[in-house]
Amino acid sequence: MSSANANTATPENQKAVYTELCNSYRAIDDFRAKLLGFLPLVTGTGIFFLVTDKDKIDLAQSYLGPIGIFGFVITLGLLIYEFYGIEKCGALIAAGIELEKALKISHGQFTKRPLNFFNEPLAAGVIYPAVLGAWIFVALAFSQYQNVARHWAIGVFVAGFLAASAYNVKLILEAREAAKHNQAHGTTHT
């Protein structure tokens, strides 16, 4: 599409693009919310069944280290995917703000998006470090390192939570700066 065509987009085309953008944003948000709900549930259930049956512990004790490391790596991969989702949502929000501006929607879901500390990235910053800490605990608790398992699990959680909180603050500050810029250029945003 040439820039001349992009500049002459009809309101109907813009509305269609806006509708698809809203659908994409909702789909990503819905997937992330489901993942945040299922991840601790599945992890907790798996660990519970793995370590509460004495016969299974005796049988699987030599495998709990690799199982814990596997769980940690898979959860880390999902966390990386969460960062991608956050970045993608950020791009959709920026595009949504521009479309709301072009369509003269003053109270749209992107333009009036709350910019609070308590948000989706913070929720991920609690859940992922907790699950990562649980898997580290499983990896170490039934090994020669059982004395430090609890300390490592708490350390992983605290470090992950602090890093996620710092990232969250960075995102909020960037969004507020963009909102100020948009206000200065005729777009309202709170």
C-alpha cells in the first residue's frame, strides 16, 4: 500500500482496522490471562501429586532434579513469551491510540487506558517468579542441596518479582510519557 493510499483511508476502512485491532488485543489479553491462571494451577497440582505420595517420592527422587530443571526452563520460556505478549500489546495500544485519534474516539479503550502499577505485567511478575521458585525448590529439595532449596526458591521469587516490578514501572513511565506527548498533540489520554 502506498503512502498516498494510507493517507486517504476511509473512515469505514479505519473502523474495520480498529475492530480487528481490538479483537487482536482482546485475544492476546485473554490468552495471557488464561496462561497466568493455568500455570500455577498445573504446576501446583503436578508438584502436589509428585511429592505427597511416599512411594512416588522414593521412586522418583532421582528424577526430581531433572524434573525441576525442566519445569523451570519451560516456565522461563513461557515468561519470555509473556514479554513478547507485553511488547505486542504495547504496539497494539499505540496503534489503537492513533486510530482512536483518527476516528475521533475520545473515550476509547486505548486512549483511556489506566496507567496503574497494579496491572497485567505486575500479575505476571508475581506468578512467574513464584512458579520458577517452586521448580527450583523441586530441583533441589530432594538432592544433596536440600539445605539450600528453600533459600534458592525464595531468592528466585524475590529477584524475579523485583525485576518484573522494575520492568512494570518502566512500562508505566513510558506509557505516561507517550500520553503526555499525545495530549500535547491533540489526543486525550488518562
